[in-house]
Amino acid sequence: MNEDQDELIPPGPLQEGGQIVDHRNGREVAIRVRGLRTQFGDQIVHDHLDFDVFRGEVCGLVGGSGSGKSVLLRTIIGLNYPRAGTIEILGTNTHGLHANALTRLQRRSGVLFQDGALFSSLTVAENIMVPVREHAGLDEETLWEVAALKVAIAGLPADAACKTPSELSGGMRKRAALARALALDPELLFLDEPTAGLDPIGAGHFDELVRSLQKSLGLTVLMVTHDLDSLMAICDRIAVLLDKRVVVGTMDELLKYDHPWVKEYFNGPRGRAARKEQAAVDGK
């Protein structure tokens, strides 16, 4: 038998927050989802979904096509309204929050949407200034200083600040979108397929950047991805959308989780190749 499949963990009752094994250990929960139900017409995407993300961790979110990964992320950040359940962000229940209170809470989060979602008619610096101008009330000179700082933090050359998205490579656009997501110095960072469309080297560099920023800025990161290399390289735990709910575990736990989709995804040829490559990196 494959050593990764020894002592399989059978599907069964999960620990609090959808965990295979309880990893709370007194840690503060940054995102707490309970009994979530999202629905569009007759289509139920999530049902009775429980999910916790701990402060200071990088948590990956994966699932099959149509399982609702991006829907879950958008619901957590308040762009979709759930049919049932509760969502707590940084200790605050988001249900029924007054608009001003919700805005203050959302300022503590940064979001990198799929494909970056940069404003095509604005330069990188102007894109970064949009949330800062809206929420911080800074003068123009300070706005430019903030933009320059975020450009540098995202690993972009200084002259990228005055370029429009169309003048940037795919990898640079991702970094520009990350710079904008960090514009308000958030505590939470949400990433939706951040390495999609990048070549393996560019994706690896972006992963390294995210992990470096997470450590240096004390960020909590929730990352929707299908990139096995990213999951291996930077995620502390991984949440898998299965049967309209979430199962959360470390890579080792998920490798032993006895569910057909999980076994195929993590123990298939691509999963084995990604683990082998990461083991080589770790061994250097």
C-alpha cells in the first residue's frame, strides 16, 4: 500500500470548524463560519457549512469545479448574502451590521480577485490610491508615498507605479493587484486564484512573496487555489469543499482522508509530483 494511504482517516464527525483533527490549541479564530447556506434560486451551493481560519495562518481553499470556492470567499467578505448561518470576522458577527460598521470591518481586509480586477484606465499607483483615498482621507502627496511603498512591498520596480495594467506582464499585474489589496494595511488577506495563468517559476515567486508578507506583516490569509504547488509550499492548513460542506486539515491529514475526491486530488500523479518537488526544496 502507498505509504501516504496508511492508517486512512475515515469520513465521520468532524471537529469544530470542520476540522479533521482539532488544531485550536487556544488559538484565536479570525474567521468563524457556522451553519452557512448559500443558494441561487433552486441551486444550493453550501449547506450547514462550518469553517474556522485561525489568526496568523495561511489557509488554502480547494474543491472540484462548481463546488463554490469563489462563492464561499465572496460570501465571507460580504459580496454575497447567505440564506442562513453566521459569519464572524475578527470577532464581529457581520449579520445586520450597520453600513458604517461593516465598512470599518471591511477596511481590515484586503482582497485580490481573480485576474487582479485592476481598473484598466488607471495606473498601478492610481489603482492603489483608490481604497486609500476612499477610506483614509490623506493628502495627494501622502497618497503617492503610500502607493510607492505598496509597489515596493509587492516586489515591483518603482517605474511600474506609472504604468497601466496593459503595460505589465501577467506576473506584474498579480503583484500590482496584491499591492492594492495591501493598501489599507489589512489584517486579513483574501486571495482568489492568485497564481492562475502564471508559469511555474512566476507562480513560485508569487507564493514566496505571499508567505514572506504573511510573516512580516502578521497577516491571516485565506487563499482559493487549485495549484498543488502553492498548497504544498505555503499553506498551514487546507479546506476542501466536499458535499456542500468543508473538511479542513493539514496536508498530512488530508493525504490520509478516505474520500474519493480527496484521494484522487492529493494522491494522484500531480499531487505526488508536487510533494516530491516540495520535499526536494525543503531538503536544500
